[in-house]
Amino acid sequence: MPWVRFTADFDWKPTPAVTVAYKAGMVRLVTRACAAAAGYRAVVVARPADRRAKKGKRNG
């Protein structure tokens, strides 16, 4: 699962009944299928430093 930065607004439809909206400038961890579907609207980036998991705590 890659970290991507969206360069344009993108609506991802993992199933016909669900739509996930990503806004330009968001940096998110997405599935490979989502990253491939986004195409030029998303750029793969390194994991942000503030997004490291800590034992016993949730980031989000």
C-alpha cells in the first residue's frame, strides 16, 4: 500500500455503493488499486514522518 499525494481531486469507487473523495493536497495511505486508478492525479511519496505507528496508540 503506497503513500500518495493527490495533485487533483479524485473520487475512488471501491464498490458501486461506496465513493471515497480525496481532495488535492491530501497525503494518504491507499491501496495499490486506488493509486493505479488515480493515475496522474496522485504522486507516490515517502511515508510522512508524523505518520509513524506507536505501540498502543492510534494515528489518525
